Amino acid sequence: MGIKDGGKMAILAGAGPMGLAAINYIIKCKRKPKLLVVTDVDHARLKRAELVYSVEEAAKNNVTLEYININEMPEAENYMMKLVDGKGYDDVMVFAPVKQVIEQADRLLGTDGCLNFFAGPSEANFKAELNFYNVHYASTHIVGTSGGNIDDMVKALKMISEGLLNPAAMVTHVGGLNAAVEATLNLPNIPGGKKLIYTHVEMPLIAIDEMEEIGKKDPKLAKLAEIIKDNNGLWSVEAEKYLIN
């Protein structure tokens, strides 16, 4: 059970909010890979991922981390295979319900490799091709991840309290109760990660990375932008207390 300790791991479409949480967990948990490759097609999301979970931080935890933009590297798949001497990956996690991404994950698997389909598709008839020759002769296999149990929650909260996990990395927008309806209705069209709504605050939905620009016209938001900047561009307890007060 679990990923291969000291193995080779890839997270495809992994620069979104849940992908960031996975990177954080993989770097900080006891059972970790020796190599972690994270791919995505969104330049801005990848840059933010590199800022939040740097290659240097991963190295301190004995993980070689590499970010790859699939759109900017035509031979990305070949390059990924070269990183593992053509032997494939022990664990490949898929964070987007896209047929091509799943099939790429299948091609990246090595002997006894596991494809973990994390992304939940909305189509009941969603399908992708898998190499069953490899299922038979290379023992590749597939699992799906959907939610967790109470034990998982307890473990997550414990790691958060110990400073190993930082859920703030998933938050890209904050707003008040007045922004909740519009944010919910337009969620598919709003980029970024999680939208954090404070039910006892009146404030439009604001992207955290735009706080400084908006703060030029609002002294209160300017101070909030300073707090965010001092915390590596992330939301924080200090920012929350300031907003509420």
C-alpha cells in the first residue's frame, strides 16, 4: 500500500490546488519518492507551484523535484522517460480527467507501476485506452482516489498542526459573504485555486496576487497586501485576523 518509498513518481496536471496539496504532502511525509516530476500546461500555475514548493525545499527533504510545462516542451514525455533511464515511473498520479493525460500516465508507468486516477470525471461514460500488454507482463495497475476517512482527516490535521502541511497554498482568492453567490455561479470561469469566503465580512472576491494593485486605492487592502507579501504571497492566520478585525 502507498507509493514506493524512494521510488520515481510523477504528478500529471499537478499545479492546481489539490496538486499543490499533494506535492506538499509528498515532500513532507515519511514515505516519499527519490524523484518527483510535476507537469501542467498552465504557465502561471506552474510558476506559483515553484514559488510555494521550491526545488530547494524538496531537496532538503531528500526529494529531487522537477516542474515541466507540457506546452513549452514538445518532447516532454521523452524527457520524463530519460529522467528515469527509460525504465518508467513507480507511481503516476493524474489530477485532471483528460483522456490524453491518462493515456500518457499509462505510457510512463514502469514495471509494477501504479496509476492513481485522482481527478473525478463528470461524464459517466468517460473512457481512456490502457496498455493491457503491460498489465499482463509488466504488472502495471490502476487505482482511483475519491475522498478520505476520519483517520485521514486526523492525520492531515496533525501534520498541519506540526507545520508539515500548509493548506494556505491552495487559497488564491478571498472575499466576503456578498461575493459568495457570484463566485459560486462563475466558479468554472474564475482561474486559480480555492476561493475562501468569510461569512461575516463584506468584501468583493479578490485574487491574492492582485491585492497589492487593488491596495493602491484602498489603505486597508494595502496593509493586507503587505501581510500577504511577507508570507511568501500566501494567505495566513495573520492576514485572516487583520481582515476580521
